[in-house]
Amino acid sequence: MENDEKIMTSEESLKIITDMIARTKTNVRQGSFHLLFWGWLILFCSLGEFLLMNYTHFKSPWNIWFLTIPGIFVSVGYGWSRGRKEHSHTYADVIYMMTWVGFAVVAVLMLIYLNRRSELIPPFILLAAGFPTFLSGFILKFRPLIIGGLTFWALSLAGFYAGPTLSQLTVPVAMLTGYLIPGYLLRKKDNHDAI
């Protein structure tokens, strides 16, 4: 029986490594889009709810969160179109994606469980969001995202003990430290790496 294994040349090995690096750069670019998109959307909704609740007579300030529904379609559509352009996905791609899908499921369940205790929603959502943010930092090997996940957890704790009014402000601060700053740094890193 003959050995059917082919020994790769150094050029073939280099091409495989180059292709893997190119795929990782695509992941970074896609990761920065989602961080910036959700960071700005959640920042807008959380500040909007805070302002409506505390400075107007609007009866349902939480309605502003319905803006996240079209946001889900934008995010899924972007991820789907980017995924179709890639012919292969690394194991890290799948872990990254499933981590965020798992967070989405946990967030929806948490909203259902806590619907009568709305003051607990911000600290518990931040608690849950810290995990995929922290893990994504490790998957992408990007320290600002790891720190962002840690700030989510710290702000979750602060929001839990701060009372309902101040608790609402932990979410916009978390969006700045956990999504927006790392998102812009990731985009900058991607643009720098592309040169």
C-alpha cells in the first residue's frame, strides 16, 4: 500500500499561513463592525431611555429599546453577507459567533425573567455581556476587548448597588469602555495591518 500523503513545499505552507492570516483580518474587521454598531445603538437607546424617564412625562420610555429589533436584522444581515464571501471558516470563527449567539439567547431570557424588576436589567445584562466581550478579546488576541469585558463586570456590580437612576448610566459607560473604544481601536488596528 502506497503512502498517499503529499509533502507540502515551503511555498504551499506559506500560502496556507497567508490565507489563515487573511481570514483572521476579516474576522477583526467584522468584529469591529459589530462592536461599533451595537455600541452606538445601545448607547443611544440607554441614554434615550434615561433622558425620557427622568426629564419627560413619556409614559413608556423603555419603548426606545424597540430600535434594537431592526438592529438585529442589520447585524445578522451584515454577518451573513460577510460569511458568504468566506469559503471556509476557522474553528475560532465558529466559537466567536456561537459565543455571541449564546449571549443573545441569555439576554432575551433575562429580559423575560426580569420584566417585573426592570431596575435589575442593566446590571444583569452587563454581567452577561461581559463574558462574550472578554472571551472575544482572547479569541481575537486583543487586550482592549478583554479590558472591556472586565469593565462590563465592574459596572454590573456598581449598577447593582448604585440604585435605579445611576444604574441606568452604567450601560452607556459600559458601551464606551467595552464596545466603542475597543471597536475603534480594532478598526484602527485592521486599517494599520492593511497597509
